[in-house]
Amino acid sequence: MDIKAEHRYAKISAFKVREVTREIQGLPAEQALEIVRLIPKKAAQLIGKVLATAIANAENNNNTENKTLRAANLVIKQAIAGEGPTMKRMHTRARGGGARINKRSAHIKIILTEAEPVAEKPKKAKSVKKSKPAQTTPVKAVEETNN
């Protein structure tokens, strides 16, 4: 079951948000939340809010057949940063001219899924290395035949 959370029209460039979303893609939700809290960027703060909302949605809203999802069992399936609308503004320049300023926005979307329990493979016992018998070198073999 997929759990979604989205922040639309965030006042930040999608390019800046994608840096952080690439870091958390595929990680467990709790681990991603800790990583996002340590990244000193505005995008990380916004993604942290969306991720916390997605976790809350999973715990509270998706009670199918009395099955509650826990944050420990969730994995980030997708973390997407798409471009939102761009506001065009003018900046006055010399001699009555002007320059355009693009104020970009982004749509941040996080999709969580329940992690499948991973069965641990039985570990092989380390084999003991056999000592190799001493071999005579060809030079010694030739000297022994001469004697």
C-alpha cells in the first residue's frame, strides 16, 4: 500500500529540492527523517515536513482491516520534486531598462510503501585453510637428480 504526501507551490526552485530528494530515495522513513534534519538547507526543512506528514498519514489514515502501519516499517518509494508555476517579476535597470526575475516554485511529493520483511541468509561458517605441502623447485629437483 502506498502512502502519499505532497507540498504544492513551495517557494523554492525544484532544482534545489532535487538535491535533497536524491539523498533520501529508497531509505527507511525514520532514517531519512534524521538525515533531513541534519542537512542545513531550506529544501531539507520542507522535505522534512512532507515526510513527517506522510508518516503521520500512514499511522493514522490507513487502518485497513485494523492493520496500522508503523514508521519503522516504511520505506521511501519515491521522493519527487517537480516544477511549479514561475512568477515573472521585473527588476529596474539603468537607462529605463529592466530585467526579468523568475521566482520559481516546486511541488514536493513523497510516496512511502511498507517494507517487505527481509529474511536473513544463514551465514556460512568460515572454512579453515589447508596448508599446502612444500613443493620442491625445479632447480632443486635437477640438482638432486645429478647427485
